[in-house]
Amino acid sequence: MPEDLTQLVTSIAVRARAASLELAVSPTAARNAALADLAGRIERSRGEIDAANGRDLAAARANGLTPAQVDRLTLTPERIAHLAESLRQVAALPDPLGEVLEEATRPNGLRLRKVRVPIGVIGVIFEARPNVTVDCAALCLKSGNASILRGGREIFETNTALASLISQSLGAAGLPRDSVQLVPTTDRAALDILLRLDSHIHCIIPRGGEGLIRFVAENSTIPVIKHYTGVCFVYVDRAADPAMAESIVVNSKVQRPGVCNAAEQILVHADVAGALLPRIGAALAAKGVRLLCDDRAGAILKGAGVASEKASPADFTREFLDLVVAVRVVGALDEAIATINRDGSAHSDAIVTADRPAADRFMAGVDSSAVFWNASTRFNDGFEFGFGAEIGISTDRLHARGPMGLRELCSYKWLVTGTGQIRG
Amino acid sequence: MPEDLTQLVTSIAVRARAASLELAVSPTAARNAALADLAGRIERSRGEIDAANGRDLAAARANGLTPAQVDRLTLTPERIAHLAESLRQVAALPDPLGEVLEEATRPNGLRLRKVRVPIGVIGVIFEARPNVTVDCAALCLKSGNASILRGGREIFETNTALASLISQSLGAAGLPRDSVQLVPTTDRAALDILLRLDSHIHCIIPRGGEGLIRFVAENSTIPVIKHYTGVCFVYVDRAADPAMAESIVVNSKVQRPGVCNAAEQILVHADVAGALLPRIGAALAAKGVRLLCDDRAGAILKGAGVASEKASPADFTREFLDLVVAVRVVGALDEAIATINRDGSAHSDAIVTADRPAADRFMAGVDSSAVFWNASTRFNDGFEFGFGAEIGISTDRLHARGPMGLRELCSYKWLVTGTGQIRG
């Protein structure tokens, strides 16, 4: 490791830790004021942001990025307005800090309180979406955490401009400017150093593709909260209402096919496959969805004149993130549960049924972060759950599972009040 | 990696995962029955256990282990009775599973329930204490988790005998025998393989010295919950009651000096150092505690005729785990808070004071898993907190902080009930 890079990154982490101790006891109003100030500052600084973003876009085009990739880097006026709006929304959310989560008095008179506090210092590692810079900084700040942001090379100029505005807003609100810091280099070695600073940084959140997440999980000595994508199932039970089954399958698949809570796999109970699969298959096909089927599903669809393709075994565990779905016929509820637990990714899975005992069995047996009965898998989302904001959907089982909002960016500590108690 | 070792360890993990899905929906009574059966089985199997333990002890002596090390490996009749008793206690604790932690109905009519569920598969990596084998298996089983136990070479024969009894009790209670598995080799390469099986194992808990924990944290791609030891402080404020200050300092230091929540560092406010330090120092010295002091503390103790030594800078961040304590004088409450946050390990820290605003400021500002006002640091403990059992004291900030009992061995999932809702 280059000596000066190690010093640079370590110094960022040490300053973040110091800032985090101030943030942990900062008034709610100061954190909200910084967020509100930043919203206005971003709106007033369009010229600066556009100039910086323009440099990133020019480099992206020169480097041959596809138009879709360039589009992801672009901060349009609408996106800037959306950033400011979302900052104001985060400012308006209740402060998660200080809530007493549990209280007890022990037989020896000790009074225990378990109180929500920030985690401390959070490292956010992300790729090329500039809104992530502002969103993650805002959520960490609101929850009293210092953040260290490490974004992708393609968006470095934009991030630098945004980080400068964030720093100004922190100063204006009387909060430590080191509360939010951007790693001022995109050198990969800086990331390697960062991921091992476990005495200063308490949590790493990678936001990006599976490759980034895996790299971070394999190289970090700091605890990581992962946001992998999902292999989500909709199971159409034998007691499913036909119209509801069609509607939930179609919505889960096509409403936004590129996201983690979109359905990738359909299971249909054999007793109703003949009646329901043609209807569901035709509805999906009408939306442009390719159907990759097992033999039974393929035969039923063929008999009904709905085009399908034969699935390969790998298709049954695949996350397509596209207008493609794998379809299988299962013989029983328990087979559906076992299939989902074996082939899914424990993310978001749904049953469509009018049979309450079947639904109860499914919800108990399917080991996923969110299990839906008669609702679309697309509802596994912090906003839909009423969190007001989300930093992602955790696919881990420790700390936070499913949508992560402000409370999931917090830890707790125990406050113990005595009158001189000692242990015997 | 040897091919057959990889197969062996992977097969254990795959079978643990399958067992975990059964355990997650197993009746409370079956898990409790297995624990009660194991208590009786251990009591009836003293001969087998003694024979296996005797082989470990003979090898330990042949390998030149110290008498203290051999003692730690020894399962005396009292320790066996204690094991059985603690199994019955865990069986009697309430089932943590199934509790509804939150409930909400969204404006679109979706009903959300956040329900406590097991984590899944937990790998416990430990060293040479045979009680850890049974304790960890019991806590994981009670909380519905499958466990994979990997103990030290020195205790392998004893662990094998205990694992065989556990397997019999699981079978007797109608639970999958793969719910608790011992890695049947102490080959270090098996540990390296285990720590990377992140698609089957959900959490690793290392129980042992700092070297083991660091090795696990650096080599695991599975989330780790660490139980590091503690650099704990007692701060004697200027408004401290003298008798209470003496009693809490002495208890925090000497009641059990070798454990993580014992005090290692004493801070005394300058305004009362002249009056209180001689008394506290003499009380500690009377218990055989060596006092390593800064210049001010040393001068006060010298003036009072209490023997002390000059501390080196490193002593002020050291965990002695022995009858040794570092002593400093501080000028103000805020200096005490900053010193603890800088030099401590965020484990268990106490203030002794009759001044409520000072206590409130200390409890808010000290960033530790448990902060005590007028009570000994030794109370940071799952039993003392009323958890009924503990697997350790987490020094992490994610998932569990401080004492980890049955609830901290659990995750949660979201159950979402609808009437056909789809996202617009």
C-alpha cells in the first residue's frame, strides 16, 4: 500500500470517528437544519453541479460508455429537484435517536434502559449514481452517523461538487464538517485500505451490483450489510382467485422488472395449472414477457396456444432483471415452500390463495425477508412499509432484514442507573 | 484445499441449512424436550464423558499444557452437574420465536407484521472449554437455529462424546439430528473452508481469545458477531459519594479481574482526587491490586503513603485482565468522557456521582455498549440484565450490542397480508 494513501484514508476515518461522537449528541434541529440547508443549496447551485456533471459526462462519452450508462450519470434539472425534495422529506421524518426501546428494573434495584443510538461511522461504497451520494449522506446524517462516501470513478467530479455543498451545509448548521466525507480519490487501493479500518469505521454498506458487493464482503474486516438482488417467487395456490393471481403475477413481474423485488419465478399448483396458466401466461406475454417453462407448464401453455420456451435448469435459480420469467408446476403447497427455500434468495416471495391455513403455512415456512399473502412482491420497500426513506433492502439476517430505513441505521446502548450496586 | 475436506465441511453446512428450515417451524415443546432430555442424558453418561475427557487430559499433560490449562479442559462432576442444570434453565426460558415485534396497516390496506424468527445456521468457533460446546448448542437450539460447532483440538474427544449425546437427544425429541453438528476434525483448513460457506451459514460467533476472534473476522465472508474483551473505565466524579466510589471501583476491578467487564482504568476528578484517591488506592492495594499511575495520581498516592508505579502510555489503553489498574486524574467531566471514548473499547464504563446532570451528560456522551451510573461495570452481563442466558457480550454495534441472549440469536421477517394489492 502506498504510505501516503494509507495516511490519507486513515485520517478521513479518524476524523469521521471524532465527528460521529459529536453527532451522537447533536440536537435533532441541527441535523434537520443541515438537511434543509442542503436542499436549498443544491437548488441554488445548479450551475456548479451542471459544470461538474458535464465534465463526468464528457469523460464518459469519451470512454465509450453506452447511452444508458451515460443517462445514469446525468443529473437533469428534474433529478436535482428530486434530490432537494427528498432531502426535505428526510428532514421532516422523526428523529430515530434517543427512543427507549426497552426498560426494566432488576430485583437489585438497577434500572435498565435500552436506548437507540447511532451506529457510529458508516462507509458507503457505491458506483455511478449521483443521487446515492446525497441520499446516503442524508440518511446517515439524520440518524446521527458520520459517513464516508466512496463513489465510482465515472461520477467523481459530480460527487466532489456535491460533497462540497454538503460540507457547507454542515458548517452552516454548526455540525462538524467531517460528518460527511468523500474519499478524494477513486484509486482502488484506497478502498482496500478503507475496508480494513475496523477500529474507526463500524459498518460498510455497499450499494451496487453483485460484483461490488461480493468484493466488499470478501475484503472487509468491518461488518457489512449487504443488499444483494433477489430471486423472488410468486406461488399461485390451488385456492387462488384467478383474477387476483393474474394481477399479482403480472405486477410482480412487469411493474419494474429491473429491481430486486420483482418476481423472477412463478410456481403454479398442478390442480389449477390447466385453468390458470393459460390466462396468466397470455397476460404476461401481452406485456412482452418471455416464459421459460418446465415440461408441464410448457405443455399446458402450448395446448392453450401461448408461446413459451423450454427452461434450462439454471433458469430456475436465475435473477433475470428483465421481461423474462421462469414458470413451473408444483404438486403441493409444501413443494412450493421447499422449492422457494431451495431455489430463491430469501428476498420477497408471495402466495396467492383464498385458503388461510395454506397462507399461514406458507408464511411460516418460507424463510424470506418478506413473505406476501395476496399482494405483489414489489411492496418489499421502505417507502411502501412506511419507513419514509430507505437506504436499501438488506439481504442479510443480522441487524436489518428487508427494508432499511433510519431506525435500521441505528444501534442501541444500555443505560444502567444504580444506587451503589456491586456484584456479590 | 483438500477436495475431500471441502466436501466434508460443505456437506455439514448443507445439512445444517436443511435442519434449520425444520427447526424454524418446530414446536417450542420439541426444542425444550431435547434440552431436558440432554440434561438427563449427560447426567446418566458420566462414565462416557469422563472416559473421553480423560483422553483429552492425558494428551494435554503429555503435550506439556500448564495445570491451569489442563484445569480448563477438565469436566469435573460439579461442572457436569452445572451443565445439566443450565440446560434445564434454558429449557424453562420463554421461546423467543414468533413474537410480533411490530404491526402496522398501511393506507392501501396491507397489513404488516414483523415477527421474530431464527437467524438460520450459526457457526460457533471456540477453543478449549467443554462447557461452551453444550451452552452454545443449547442456546442455538432453543432459538431455532441450527449450529455448527468447531472446538479446539485440546478438547476434541470430550466434544465428540458430548455431540453424540446431543444428537441422541435431538432424535429422541423428533428434531433433525443435523440441528447440532460438530466439525469432526480440528484441521485448520476445515475452519478456512467453513468461514467461506456464506450461502449456507448465516452467522459466525467466535468464542475465545483476541487472536481467534481476529482470525475469524479477517477470514470470514459470513457476518461475524465479535465478543472482544473490554478496556472498561470507572470515573469518580467530583460529586461522588466517597464510600460508594470506593465500593464500585473495588468491585469493578477485583470481583473477577479476568473477565471483559472488569474495570481496567480509573479516572478521578481533580477536585476530589486529593480526598478520594488515597482511600480508593488503599482499598485496591489491600486487595492486592497494582496501581499504575499518571504523575498527578502518583503524587497524591505517594503523599498518602500508598504504593504505586508510574504508568507507561500504553497502560492507559491496556486490558490487564489481572489485579492491575491504571489511574489518572482528569480536570473535568468532559475530559473524562473524551478519554473514555478515545482510550476505552466501548464496552462497559461507569460514573460515580450524586450529580444527575453530570450523570446524564456522561451516559449520553460515553459511546459504550453499557454505561453505568452508580453501579459496578461487572453488571454488563446477560444474567444480570435478566436475559436468563447469554452466549457472550457483543462488542459489535450491528445486530446485538452488549449481552447476547436468546432474542439476540434471532432475526426477524416481515409477513404482509393483502387482498390483492399491486403497485401502481
